[in-house]
Amino acid sequence: MSFLDAIYSRRSIRKYENKDIPQEILQQILEAGRCAPSAVNRQPFRFVVVNDREIMKDFCDNLIARFVKYAPAAIAGCADIKSLLTGNWAVVDTTIAMQNMVIAASALGIGSCWIGACNDEKVKKALKIPDKWKFVALITLGYPAEQPKPKKKKPIEDLFNFNSFQS
């Protein structure tokens, strides 16, 4: 699958096959996150990969998205917002790395869903994330057991302007 095909065909997957993700594929997804650009290359992010079924079930008490417990894996993105020089950009940098992982997963045939509707403090407690780190979002991962249809997107001319903002 080409890079653009991975972007254009990617859908949020909420139903997964009961099949583990091989370690070599998971490593490729993580490597995509590691290679993400960041302000001053500070890499002010840390990720917690969760593949323990009990922790995944516990997440359902802390998330609006109940389907999480059926995903074979999830990645919690955390930003070091106290990072010297780049703390203000840490959430953006973390988000870029997570997007790299989502696109890599798509290219490798792994479905994902970005979840931001979380009880941040409960997730931080469950994963033992220190106070200085901000929990950004969770990505579920797994082999898709559904193929959602594309969502309608706004026309390009409604989203992009050249040289100045126009309403």
C-alpha cells in the first residue's frame, strides 16, 4: 500500500478480530512514532503500549469508548509539557508521533481508532504515568473486523486558502 493510499483509505476501526498483532508489526508501528519530527528534536513524548487484556478491560471504566476492551493493543501517548525549551509544543509533537503510528498501522493492515474522550487522571493512574507528563490520547490497534464507509469530507476549497485567510 502506498503512503497516500494508507492516508486516504484509513478509517476509525471500533471492531477488531480476536487476533494478536505480531511483535514485528507492532515494532514497525512504534518505529514510525519514534521517527516523528519534534521541536528542536527534543522528542518530548513517551508512549505506553498496552496489550494486557485486564488493563484493556479496566480502561472501559475510564473511557467513553467501551469497544476498547476488544482491541488487542492500545498506545497511550504522553507529552512532557515541562520539557525545557519545547514544553509548549510537547502535545503537538506527541500528536504528530501518534499520527505517524496511525498511518503506519493502516499501511500494515492494522486498524486503529484515536480516542480522546478519557478520564485523564484515571488513565494516568492505571498506567502509572508520572504527574509531569500529560496524557494526550489513546490509540487502539488491531486487525479490522469491519470496513466502515468513508465519511463525507468538506470540499478542499472550504478548508484551504492561499496567502491569506478567507471566510
